[in-house]
Amino acid sequence: MNNNGEIIEILRERIPSFECTKGCHDCCGPVTTSSEEMSRLPVKTDAEHEAALDEYNCVHLGPNGCTVYEERPLICRLFGTTPRMACPNGCRPEEMIDVKTERQIHYYIANTRQVLV
């Protein structure tokens, strides 16, 4: 793993998926993400960012949920997959994320420049 794009792809593959409660967006607040992940997301205006922050929402949260779901950042993918970031509705994958992968994700986040989504 020698570049951030490869690291992101490998970590994404290791995060278990699960079904969320329809209509719930409790984990869709403002988050920070790496510059690499941010470059994969649509550019939003300052006004859009301010409006989302005023509501404590992610700028990519639309009326029907996440508008960038396939490209959502690692931190968003991690919600609900670990007891440390549990879903408030009790949703979770059959098997939670393994501790090693969770540590690797937090290491990646801590060691890359983070920007507000």
C-alpha cells in the first residue's frame, strides 16, 4: 500500500455493510475526511456548506439520504460497524469490523490531512 487511493480501497473492502433504518440520518452530521476522499466528492458552494453546518448535517445529505453513498468517506462507512461508533437505532452488520481494520482506519485518518466535508 503505497498511495492513499490504494489504502482507501483496501480499507473500504474490509468494512462490513449493513442495512440502515429507512429514513434515519442520525450519523450524517458534518465530518472530516482526507483530501483524497474529498476529491472524489462533488464540489459544493460555500453557501451549501454553511446551510448544512447550520443544521449540523453533512452537505451531501439529500432529502432521500446520502447523495454520495458509493463514495462516502471511510468515517461514514465506519459508523455502526464498531461498538465505539454504534448506530443509535441498534443497526449493525452480522459481524462487526475487526479491531485491526478499525485501527488501520483511525491511523489513516490521524495521518492524513483532514478537511471538513
